[in-house]
Amino acid sequence: MSRGSRFGVVLAALLSCLDATAVSAQAWTPNTRIDVPAAGHFCLDGEFSWYRPESFVDRDGTVERFPGGLDFLLGVFRASYAVWHRLALGVEAPYRSAEYDDPGLEASYSAQGLPGVGAFVDWAPGSASAALRPELRFEVFFSRSEQDQVVNVRDGANRYSLTLQLGQGEAERSPNWRYWGNLRFEYAPSIVDRDRLLETRLEVLGGPRVASLYGQGLYVLILGGYRTATAALQEANFFDNRTSQNGFAGILVDWGPRPANEAPPLSLSVSAVHDLRPRNSLSGWRTTLTLVAGL
Amino acid sequence: MSVARPAIAISAILLSALSLPGLSLRRGPVIGRPDDESVAVTWITDAPSDSRVDYGPAAGDWSTVRSEEAVTRHRIVLGGLIPGAVYRYRILSGDVALAEESTFRAPRGSTDTAFRFAVMGDTDGTSVPTRIADRLAESDVDLAIHTGDVVYPAGAEQDYDAQFFTPMARWLRRGPVLPALGNHDAMTDGGAPLLSDFVLPKNDATHDSRFYSFRQGNALFLCLDVETSAFGAGSPQYQWLERVLSETSSSWKFIYFHTPAYSSAHSNRVVRLVLSPLFERYGVDVVFAGHEHLYERTFAIRDFVSSGRGVVYVTEGGGGANLTSFRPEEYSAYVADRYGFVEVEVAEQRLTLLARDPTGVVFDSLVIDKSVGSGERMPLLLRSRGRPEVPHGRE
């Protein structure tokens, strides 16, 4: 199959997947998995998250429940190309939708739009045959100017982030187990009325193969992590200017090869995650669907 | 030893001989507002003694309320007052007058449709609060509400006199300040010093006065606690707020709390999402907040949008703390990083709001006239009386 026809197949699969999930009202979360394609190959990454916080929990643990429904939908498309061995350049285009529906209002309120665009560099230092495979992503995200509406889709603060991922190298690759973890630092400079933002997020995942599907393993992974930030700047909405923390835990069902450019060139994951012990932070369920294609 | 030292020592001995042994006034008198019919007078002495307040109508006989209990924190509640009447009073301990005679106004009855009140917030230092107190004492306001952060840096009991009661003394002996809990106030024991230093109305949902309501004339005031008490759907405060708003027959409804729902500096988006729909549903007229050290007034907002009708949000945080930078939002009608306070005049169906600097100069104003239009409140923006209004001005 030529590179062009492979791209067409992957794109068609991606679009049909997006359409199906939109109809069934499922959603996804930002993917933290880094896949560095082989030299001269592409990696396409489409993910959708639906986050429904039922409350905001303040610094003392006081739960402020929203009287209505607050929903954040986020779709992110990433495309990267390996220009060199273990080095890829990529772009990111998210699309966000937010909606608030209160029983006391005459209507529900929503906002949709492109929060901005990002560019990133993925690098996988070390040998793929090593026991552990480190991968790094440095990303710059250019945010569109801030707005202040009912719910926002952009916050005006550019982002600089560095993610370190540690996963199974070839020597540790097991058909029965899959695990990886990542540590992410994010920085946003101060803007007119807001201090700079520093956010750190640690996430680990691991679990066994439970079945086979179309010749590929189906893994069920337990996911857990912790996030801390200097402000509650979440989902493009500035909730609080004091430090914000929360743990999170959930389950992720993962199918397909890792790395994504191995045959077949598709992998799919679905996760459901809930916030744990939030402080100055939203609390709710986040469900995610991620589709990664290599070609 | 210099010659001056014996002279100072002799003067000190003479002064102590002239005052009640071991008894001097450390704070007060301070007027409090326990409910809609009474006035509380509080003061602090440096030694335990009994408490006595003589009071009476301006041209009438004196009445006396006393407590024989020997205390340093004195509190006398005066009931049975003529609504809206001005009384003169004096405080005594050991039958010795501790301060000059002063006056207070009794809470107004529900049929009283004209009165004034003031709004201040984020009182820090002594210069600005002292000047605000001077303006209030010279004005004809009945009471002042405070949008929180009464005492910096952390609402500690030992700072209340130097940071608040002394600078505000000239006003406090004439009328009450009814504060909301600010984040700085809550840093010490969750705001316990503020709750013990002010005499405030109670609510029927909790055992304290972290949130409360009171009526003055034909207006209902609700003070909310968005710092230490849950205010989300289903919380005791949310249920209490909804019940009080639904049961009131007052013509005017004012709400105040600390962090603003709408601000060109930093909005409390949780407050906005949770509480603003409730304010709009029950026809709240003006919501006052502080926290951001500036003055701001929004256009009337309904369903989260500045639509020309709905709730006006005013941030008054210019009580002396370092001023805050801002970026004007679309819903902002006027915003300025300047010190000052707000004075509101209610006259039947008409409300006039004046934003004043500490010298009393008006720099922003608003009229809400409920008799205009087809039943909808249509806030009308008037020109500043102090100087031509410059929206989004800076001092």
C-alpha cells in the first residue's frame, strides 16, 4: 500500500470514528500518550473528551455543587512526522465546546471554538530495544485572546509544556502486560490580570491483556495520577487564583499496537477517569476516546 | 537622668488618679445591628467592669440599660426603639462616662421607603479607612455594608483595633458596619475574630452569622459567605438564600459577599455559575462584592449577558489595599483602580448609586428607576457629579 493510500485509509477510519462517537454522545480527554513514529512516517492522533464536573471543591474541601449541568467537550487532532530517527515534529489543533444549563435560566449557554494552535517536538532518546523507552515532548501552544463569557473555550494564556514519558522498550515488551507513565510540566506566562501558571501532572497506567481482537491484544489498564497547579485554570475557565490540586483515577481500555506505526496502523483507547480529593479544583467524570494511526 | 523624666512620671500619676482605677476605653463605642428592631452598643475596657448605656430620643428623656456583670467586652442591646428615629446615647462603666455622647439611628420600619447606605471593602492601612469614616460620619447614611477583607493581613484579633476599629471610630460610634467574610478575614480561625467583634444578625440555617439577612426600610440585604461556607446547590446557605429571597416582600434586594462574580480583574466563576441565576430569578437589584482592589460597575446582566436589564454587579474593593490592575470586560460599564466607597440612596422606586473617592468626590453614578418602562428595571446611567465620567478610567 502506498503512503498516500495508507493515509486515505487512516483518515477515513478516523473520520468515521469521530462521526460515530458524536452520534452516540461519547467523548474523550486529552491524550498524554506520546508516540514517536519511525523516521519518514506520520503519526495521526485524534482524541475526544467529555468532562462533566458536578462540583467545584474549594481549598478547604467545601463542595460547591452546580445546580445545573456543566459540560466541556474537547476534540484534539495532532499530526506529527518523523524528520529524523526518533525525532518528530508535529502540530496540534483542538476544538472546544462548553455548555452550562441551569434550571433557573431561560436557556442553556454554550460556546464553541478553536482555543488556539500548538506545535510540538517529540524525541525518543535511547535505544528502542532497551528495557524502558523514554520519550519527550516539548510543546508550544498559542492561545487565542481571552474572553469572559458564561463558559469559555479559550483563556488567552500561551502554554509551554514538557512531557517525559517512560514506557516499555522492546526488551520489556510483553504480550500480556502494558504499562507506561508520564510526567508533564506546563507553564503559562502571566497576562494582564493573572499570575503565571505552573502545572505539574504525573500519570501512571498499567494492566493486563484480557482478550484478543482482530489479532491485537485488548488491555485493561488501571490509571492514576496527581495534578497540582498554581491556579485553578481549568477547561479554559479561570476558577480560582490560588493553588489547585487533585488526584485522579480510572480505567483505560487499550487496543492496538504500541508504537502506533507497527501493523496494523491503528490503535484505540477508551478511558473513564474521576477526580480524587480535589482542592480548588473541579470534580467530575472525564471520559476519553483516543485513536492513533501511524502511516 | 534628664529633667524631663520626673515631669512625665508626675503627669502619669495625675492622669491615672483622675480616671477610674485600672479602667480605660480600648475600643468603642461601636454600633451593632443584631436584628431589624434593635441596636447593640459595644465597647472594650482594659479591666472588668459593669456595662451601662443611657439613651433617648433627641429631645426626650434618658432611658438606661445596664448589666452588672463585670466584663471587658461590653455589649448592651437596645430594643423597643422607634423605627428610624435618631437617638442620643452614652456609654458608662462604674457609672463613669467613658466617651462623648453620640447618636445612632434605629432600624427603619418596612414602610420607610427612603434611606441611604454605604458600601466599602478591603479596608487596609489607616489613611483611606479614616477618610472614608469621616465621609460617612458627615453623611446621612443609616449603615454601611462591608464586602470583606476587613482586616489585613490575616484577620487576626490583635490587628482589629489598629486596622479597623480605630480608623473607623468616627463612623462606628454613629452607625453599624455589617461585614461579609473575606479571604483574609478567614485566615485566622476561619474568621472567628470577625464574628466575635461585630454584632450581626443571625440566620435560621446555622448557629452563627457567617451569612445573614436584614431589612432596612423597604430593602432586603443579604450577606453571603463564599469563603468559609458552602454555597453550592443543596447547601444550607443556598437553600436559605432561596427561601429568604422567595419570601420577601421588600421592594429592593441587595446582596453582598467577597469575591465578585463579574470583574474585569478576576471573576469568581463558581459564584457566577451557581448563584447568579438565583439572583436573576428573584429579581435582585444590585450585587456588591470586593476582593479586587478597585471600583467597578457592570451593565445590568441577565442570563450571563449584559442585556440592559437584570442584575447590576458592583465591586467596591478600594478601601485602602494596594490597587489591582484590570482589563475592561465587555460587561463593564465603569471600572477604575481607585480608592473610595459607594453611597446608595433609595427613594421609593428610585435608586441612586454614587461612587465616591475618599475625599467625597463622585466619580461614577447610576440611577435605577423601577417606575420607568413596562415593568422592567431599566438602569439609567447618569453623568458623574464629580467630574465627567470617563469609562474605564484610572486614577
